[in-house]
Amino acid sequence: MGVRVYGESLTQHFTPDRRRAMIRRFIEVHNAPPDGVSARHALACAVRDFLCDIIRSEPVLFFGTLLGCVRDSRLMEWDHDFDMVLPPRGRPWLAKALRSPRKPWRQYGLELVRVEEYVISFADATGLSPGEYCDVYPYCAPPGESVYTFSPDTLHPQWDIARQDLDRPDSGRLLAIDWAIPRNATLYLERMYGADWQTPKRTPPYRIDWDVETLYR
């Protein structure tokens, strides 16, 4: 069963071979040693500039990046990805950018290393931060629903965001820069990480060992 898509597909302009090549590069970046919070934040700022300039939408922090922002006012040093949600109004612009032969993300020093309907990932194309990447989650707006959702087929309601909380976000601060965060952020952190989300828990690093050749068949 395929993933339901509201609006234009994000993956339709990429052949299976191209997507497998990107995933190989994504695995290489993920499995590399992290380069540190400053490098990760610089990459995320470049992604935000791309989204604001080209996609015309301000991204909103979520998942582990939101946790670090709200709980610690910093990124978690042992992590090496940056998580942000793209509000549904940005999906049409993102689809347009992905099908553009100009590959507009390149002018921001970004390398596209993964394209799924529910997430796209960028790495540093300059080679200065080989072990960091940024995940952008293009949320969907199911008709008649009061929430924006990660993907209609993932069945993870703990990742849903109330429309008003994403449409009118609050602000958080990371490395002296203001970022948009969902309103009622602590509600989502408790839903995702449990009642003790304020207690730091170091997650051990893990390696990805996917059978890439079987993907997108």
C-alpha cells in the first residue's frame, strides 16, 4: 500500500535509482562521527534560510531538537541531526523546488540526501560538516481534521500537532538565534518522551545498516 499524499508528491520526480543513491549518502553521513552542535546549528540555519527564501515558510522545531531547546536551551551534543517541521502550506513550494532542474538548495550549500513523502534530509555540501544532517518533516493537512499530521499512514498520533499550535507558534532560542516552536510545546514533549521528559537521558549512538538495494522496488 502506498503512502497517501495530499497535494503533489515529493518523491515522484526522483527515480528509484536516484533515491537509493541519496539513501547511501544519507547512511554515510548518519554513520559518520558527529561534528558538534555549532556545525549542526550552522547547517540548520542554512536549511531554514532555504525554506524561508524558496519555500516561503518558517520551519518549526520538533522531536529531539525541540526537546533540547525547551529543556536545555541547547542542542544535545551526542546527537547529530536537527529536526524541524515544515507547515503544510509549504508543501506545494517544496514540491516545486524538488522538481526544479536548478536544484535551488545548492545555492545554500546544501546536499539533498533523502526524499520521502514524510521527510527530506539535507547534509552539508561544502564538506565542512560531514557528520551532521537536518531532517525536514513536511506535515500534511488532512481535510476536516483539527491537527496537522506527520503522515496519514504512519499511525503515530503522538506526533500530530494541533493546527493552531503550528499556525501561531511560539519562539525558542538556540545558540543566540530565535527559532519557531509549537505553542504548548511541553504538551508535545510529554506526549513524545513521557512524563519525565525533563530528565536528560543520553541515547547511545546507533548505526544504520539498511539493505538499500531492496528499497523503492
